[in-house]
Amino acid sequence: MIDYKINLNDVVTSGGDFALVSGRDATRQRIEQKLRLWKGENFLFKKSGFPWLPEVLGEKVRPEVLRTLVQGVVVGDPEIKGIISFNVDYDRVKRVLTVRFRARFADGEAGEMEVMA
């Protein structure tokens, strides 16, 4: 799959054209974008997005619930065919979610990936 390259929520340009991203970089970018979109944030697609409230940013976040929610986003990507190992770390003070996983991709290869949101 090929997507427009995004950096800090802006489309990247190169030589006057939109920069493109493909392969593992495109997969990482899609997962990051899905995790960064708050559920209900897009008025046209109210059901799209990650359920940050109240599941993650609530008073008592259960790690197993967070892990299950994030895993659903990762396995929902068309390039991910299976998860081999998976780790989620959420820093409540900095409000940063870091996901590290090893997966089997659509091309049959296995690889590691880190995604931050």
C-alpha cells in the first residue's frame, strides 16, 4: 500500500510534490494515525478512532483493557496478518502511548515495529 507521508500531522512535500510512503513505513503510519484519532473526533465518521475516553484516560485504566484495545487496532491493519509478541506502555504523565510488537506481515515476512501515539 502507498500513502501520503505525514509528519507532525502535516502532509510532507518533496520537490513540490507530495511525498509518498510504502511498505513497513506506511503500516506504521496507518497504525499511528488510527491511535491518534480520538473516537468521535471526526464529525463525518463518529465511530472511527481510538476510544481514549473513558477507556484510557479514565481514572482507573486497566492495563489488560488498554492492551486489548491497542491490539485490535494493530491486527485491524490490512498488512498485519498475525501478532507474534506485543507490548504496550502508557506514560500517564507525558500522555504517550508506545506500542512495540513483532508481527507477521501480508508479504509473509515477520518483523518488529514500534509505534508512538
